[in-house]
Amino acid sequence: MSESKPPTPTPGDTYKGWLFKWTNYIKGYQRRWFVLSNGLLSYYRTQAEMGHTCRGTINLATANIAVEDSCNFVISNGGAQTYHLKASSEVERQRWITALELAKAKAIHMQAESDDSGDDCPPVPPTTAQSGGCRNSEIQSTLRTLNSKVEDLATCNDLIVKHGSALQRSLSELEGIRAGADTGEKIRQVTERATLFRITSNAMINACRDFLSLAQTHSKRWQKALQTEREQRIRLEETLEQLAKQHNHLERAFRGATVLPPSFSNPALGSKGDASDEDDDNEFFDAMEDPAEFITVPADPKYHRLFSLFFTVSYIVCLSFPLELEPVKQRRTRIPDKPNYYLNLWSIMKNCIGKELSKIPMPVNFNEPLSMLQRLSEDLEYYELLDKAAKCQSSLEQMCYVAAFTVSSYSTTVHRTGKPFNPLLGETFELDRLRECGYRSLCEQRSFPHHAISEKGWTLRQEITLASKFRGKYLSIMPLGSIQCIFDKSKNHYSWKKVTTTVHNIIVGKLWIDQSGEIDVVNHKTGDRCHLKFAPYSYFSRDIPRKVTGVVTDKDGKAHYVLSGTWDEKMEFSRVMQSSKGENGTEGKQRTVYQTLKAKEIWRKNPLPEGAENMYYFSSLALTLNESEDGVAPTDSRRRPDQRLMEEGRWDEANAEKQRLEEKQRTVRREREREAVKTASSPEEGTHQDNYQALWFEKTDDPVSGESLHVYKGGYWEAKEKGSWDMCPDIF
């Protein structure tokens, strides 16, 4: 059966073919299909196995290649792996030896490059224009390709020198021997080395031909691009000249209509209006030294005059009335250190077993100087994940970022054992980070509705109520309600719930927090789903503590991504290439084995500020949440006096103020219940009626998720802009 003649090996190409491999003394040499690619030599029983089953692989960067006789050769990496191979002919063996040596030289070169840090090449600065960025990327890609070809030429040159020297030695030895028994062996060696030299020379010629063709092709394109740049530069210079002239004419016209202050007058200008064009040009370029003032002008000449007029007028107005940009507010980075007050914990907690914790009056010693509304807003610390999700073209990839955002909201709780203040009815909290981060949010104490909207194209809304039970040794906090995220561009609508938080060692020992349970993040538009599992901590488990795993599936249940990590440190995601059923697990369930690509980090926790252990373990965002701000509503948590006193370390005064506010709220609640009884049709109906209506939120049924929740009805930010808070109740 005839086979096609293999091509001459070329550096960087994949080389394939049949070889005979020694297996054992019973079967001897067996025919195997070998593939040489990227410095790795792999073999298969048949060509059909290439897609799924590799029988063995050896790395040529650390391998030795030795020739035994006319058809046999050996590849070994130091004892761990040794392949005894045999080619069908001497010429075929020479082709394989040449291909293997080329691949080995290139693998050693690539390994040496990877050992270097890679910092020798400075990064290319990003460009603002899309066309410039594409062109820059294309040039960089071409340069990398040309550099690779140059490396191939260097490799071939080294091999030619090596084999040429060996050929020269053989020829010298052949001249020095006498006719006899050794003549045939020497002639065979010379022939073998001459063949090897010829194959290597052919490889060198092919590499030179590829390099020359590639260089000629891109040389024409670069010359054309250079000519285009020159033409654009000429048009820009002409446009600048027009701007200079029109600027001078408009400035003279402006002087004729308005008397400028002395600070804006130009001493270089004369009082006469017939200045030369040369003077106009000089005056313009003296005033406009910074080229960054310009924006790109359309190439079509019909736009030049209109744009020049607009730009020049705008420039003169800016000279007369300079803009004062409001600087970004510098947020605080510290709060007063937490005082070290002793408190007999058991004397308070022994009467709380089995009761709803939110209904029990607690001293501020158990609290942290933030309200529950502010803690809810802390979920936005890693808002960048939603910004990235909004840019995703694939809904499955977008799901990965949404799932990572879900996990990131728990990272702030790992050391936060303090209880947030229970909000008073009608209390609000705004988090306006529109200028710094592109989003702003609002919460209100009415089953804790939270609404956040971003300029990057996403909206987050959540409605969470907490049910907590004290069990004697630990405290369980069960969040009720759901969270929803909607993306403007794709209209993808996600929803999920929170897991249970457990605070251990309430009575004896050091307090520590754990998160456990499962979360299903659902895309209601596409049917995609991500199932996240928060593993509870166990002394007997081999897994890392605080472990989180997840699988992203489409509407048909096919897995596409796998997520893994911990909720207090980082999360990674990897694309699923293939899945199969594995062995049964400890519970008798059959495990699914996912074959994935290399994992990529999708989220990592920000480091805590210096001295965080003395500031309630607050994150950088948490330190700013209770910072005083002007213009917020009178019901904002920042204005709460007991919380402010606690932050300042005045805990005795804070406890007294906390009792006053709670008693005031009870009085208001009793008055509201009496009003409800008066307006109700029966006493029983009035007893259970809660007639308090949220000020900024209204309850509605979500048509997508089918859930009933409070949504933002608008008006808050408009009221803040006007400074009109007459509708707000007096709660402090």
C-alpha cells in the first residue's frame, strides 16, 4: 500500500507520519501514528485517535535524540520516557531526525524566552481611535510573525553549521583512509550526513522564502498606510490654517462688540483690522500651544468650515469664561478605633434563646457603626463585575460575571462579627458614586428595598428581610427575598437569593462566620442557569474552607463553564470542553467529570485597609458609608445620632440615644395602629393592618420573574437636586 511522501520539515510546522515503536519482546515493533507539534512528540495507535486518545507524549526541550543505525533512532528524556523508533527507510529516518532537531532547538529557545520575565518589551500604549487601535494591533501581530520567522532562520542556520561541520569532518576522514574494509562504512556516514545537510538546507530555503513573501506582502500595505497618514497630516495642517484665520477674524469681531478685560487682551494684536495673514498665523499658534485641545476633524471638506466656526467660537467663550470642574471628592480612609469595652455577654444572651434577634433590644456593644441599609449597599463594592458583564456578547459568559458578583458580596463578612443597626421605619440611605464609579443606589426601610442603577448599562434591585435565630452556641441569619439584575443592552434578566450566614462561638471562644447553602442564578430571558454551592465548614473535610463551586448551564442543561474558589478570597472560571459521568461519590450519586480549559481569575478580594482590625474590619468602601455628606435626605442613615456616637467611641451616650429612638419608634407605631383601627371596617382588621407606605418605593409584581417586590418609583434624586425634603418623616 503506497503512502504519500512526507514534505520537507519546516521550522514551526506540524510534522506527522507513521513510525514503528518498540513495545515489548512479545509484540516487538508496532506501527504508530506520530505527531510533532509545538516541541511535543505524541503518538496514537491510529489517525482516528488524534481527537480523543493520546498514547504518550515527550517534551523535546529536555530530550536526547540518538541514531542507532540506518533506520532506527532513540528519543529519551533522561530515563522517565524512552521511545525506540524505526522508520521505513533511511531517507524517512533522516526527515524525522531533521524535524525533531528543528523542533527541539525551537522548544529550547521558547523555554529560555518564557524563563525571562518578559518585561524587556514595554507595553504599547492604548489608543483612543478604534481604527488606530486595530492598525496597531495588526502591526504588532505582523511583527510577532516576522520575529518568529527570523527565529526559524536562526535555528536553521545553527543546524546547517552543525551538519556542515560534521560533513566536513567526514570528508576529511574519507580522504585520509586507505582502501579497505572501513571504506564502505565511511562512505555510508558521508552519504548520511550529506543527506542530512541537504534536508536542512532545503528547510532553510523554505524558511527564507516564507519570510521574504511575508515581508513583501506587508511592506506594500505599510507603504499604503504611511501614504494615508501623510495625506491626513496635510489635510489637518490645512484645517489648522483655516482655524487660525477664522479665529483671528472672530476675535477681532468679538473685540469690536465687547470690551475685553486686560487679562484677556493680546499685546501682539494691533488696533488696526488689516493685519497680514502671516501675523494671523503667528498669533493663533502662540495662543494655541496645546494640540490636545483639538479633536479629529472629518475628512470631508464640507464639514471643515462649520466645525472650524463652532470650535473657534467655543474656544473664545472658554477664554472669556473658563470652566471650573468640580474635583472628585476625597473619601475618608479611617474612622476612630473601636473602644475596648468589657460586657457580660451571657447575662444578655441567656434570655434570647429561640427568639427573633431583630426584636430584642441590644446595647451598641454588639453593633458596628453601620445600619443594615448601609450593609446592603456594600454589595456594590465589586460593581466592576457588573460593568464587565454588561460588555459581554455571550449570555453564558455574562452569567459567569453575575455569579462572581453574587459570591463577592460575602467577602466583606469574613471578619465582620458586629451586628448592623436595625433601621428605623422610614430610614433611607443613598450611595451616590455616579462621578467616581458610574452608579448610584438608594435603600429604604420597608422590607429593605434596594435600587442601584449604573451608567454602564445595568440595574440592580434587591429586597431582603432577615430572619435570625439564636441557638445557644451559634446564631443563624436567614435572608429572605430575592435579588435581580437587568442589563439594558441585552435585556437579560437575572435573579437569585442569598445563602444562610452562621455566627459561631457566641458564648465561648472567638467569633467566626460561615456561609453555607446553594444559590441558583437564573437568566429568565435565555433559560441559562448557574448553580452555586457554598460548602459549610467542617473540621473533618479535606476541602479548603469557605469553598464555592458552580456550573453554568444553558436551557438544555448542557454545561459551558465551571466556577471555583472561595467566597473570602477569589473566584476562577474555566470553559467546559467535554463532560462525562465519573465514579460514584460518597452519597452514591454519580459524579460528572468536566474537561475544561485553563482556569482564569474572574474576581479577587480587595485587601483590607491598614489597621482594619481596629476599625471593625471595615473595607475601604465601608469606611466611607457613614461619612457625613451635605444634601442627603433627613432620613439618611448618616444622620442617625446613636450610630454617629458609636462611631466616635462614645458608647454610653450611644446606648442612651438608641433607647430614645427605639421608644420614639414604638410610640409612632402605636399611634399608626390606632389610626388603622379607626379606618378599618372591623377591630380585627385594624389590628393586623399596616398602613405605612414606603416613600420612594412601591410594591408591584415583576412580569419576568413572577415575584412581588418593591421597586423604585422615582423622585428621590430630583428632590435632592431641589433640596426639597418636606415629604420626609421626622424619625431621628
